[in-house]
Amino acid sequence: LRDKIQAIYLWWHKPVIDQELLQSLPNLKVIANSGVGMDHLDLKLIAAFGVKMANVPHAVSSSTADTGMALLLASARRLIEGCRVAVSPNMEYCEADFLGVRVTRATLGIIGMGRIGYKIALRARAFEMKILYHNRTRRKEQEEQLVGATYCGKLESLLQQSDFVMVVVSLTPQTHKLIGKREMELMKPTATLINISRGAVVDQAALVRALQDGVIRAAALDVTYPEPLPRSNHPLLKLKNVIVTPHLGIKTEKATRMITEEAVENILAALHGLPIPSEVLPS
């Protein structure tokens, strides 16, 4: 079938797109990814073969924003720990000092104010949160006012002021280990780090030490590296002040259907020589 294949729809990074595969498909025109992140693809290599690329930013943004807020709330109110207490066979009452932290009117710092980051801000606004954001480019004043967001030109300023820090950036060479030892030491000792971007955006070894030493209060991670974490002895799986979920960001029935529809729309446009709605160009 090699001569007939004109499009590839990537689902959860499969199949692996390498030079051997690209050379074997002489009539390939487009690769459509089932997510936003393209860090698993060599964009320049693909472009060198004359193949176009697309992702699905519209389909995933709401579900991923929902996941970010769910992790924030679950960590703040210690829902996972609370569930374990409630279902324990020895449960008689909940300790009076089993306390979480308040979300309403807390300060949320969003690192990466693209589609997903902005939808998180919309949701946080309903909790009356003070919203700070750091982004490569500042949003329009009208967009800031709609969600009550304040731009922080320096990441340090956001980290120092935030009660919750939500990481929503793409993984690039510039964002690899963007949040490391220094950044965590700038955060409040009562702060929570939430990562819904890519695991490698956060220095996991530094995060483990920060959580163990009380540098920050807690972390809630939908992404890690690797995924899944090693079962035997990884410290993130043993710490009580960590929530780890298995990359649930886009995993809803509705989002899955929308992802497929958006990917098919991109593929059909490419095959008919039309502008691709969500084309991704190599940087």
C-alpha cells in the first residue's frame, strides 16, 4: 500500500514518524496529529520530504482546561487523600486538622496563555481568583480585562506571587526544564505546582526535592517523564503531597470525537490542495 498512502493520522504518537517511514511513502502529503503538542515529531525532517503537518488546537482546549482546574481543586482540597480516608475500613471520623487550602480569591499564575491557558483563566474567574500570566507575547488589553488577568513580563514575578502555578506551555528546547530548582525556590512554600503541558517542562528531580523539603506545598501532574513513571521506586509515586494522573487532559468521549473530526478536516484540506485549518510549520 506504500504508493497509495497520502495521509497519516497519528493517535497517541503512533506510528513513529522517522526517516525510514517517510522514505517508504513517496506520495505522503500530510500528517495529522491527534493533539496540540508536536514535540514527538521532527518537524524539519518532515517538511524536508514536502509533507505538511497539522494538529488539533480547537478540539483539545476545553477538555485540557477542565483537567487543569480539576487537578487544582483536587490538590487544594486534598480529595485523593480524603477519598482514602473515607473508604478506609477503620474510618470513624475525619481528623479536625485534615485541612486543605482555599481556592476562592487565591492567586493563580498561568505560564502559557494560549488557547488552553486562556480557557483556564475563564474558569478561574468563576472562583474569583486573581489571575497572573506569563507568555511570550502579551494578550490584547480587551482579552486581559475579560478574565481579569495581569501580565507578568518576568516569570519570577509570577512565581513569587502565586498560590497556584499552572504550566500550560508547549515542550520546546526553550521550555525544557523551564521550572527547575531556582523557579521552585521563588515560589511560596504554600504554593501548588500544576503541570498539564509536558513532563519535561518541569525538572522532576528538583520537584521531588522541593516537595520533600517543603519548598512548595504540593504538586498535581497530568504529565510526567517517562509516562508512566517506573513502578518500582519512583519517589513521586510515594509522596502524599503529589497527585499524578495518566495524561487525562483530552480524554473525554466528546473531545475524542472532536479531535478525530478536526484531524479529518485537516487531512481532507491537504488532499484537495486547500489551506489546512490547523497547519503547523517548522520553526
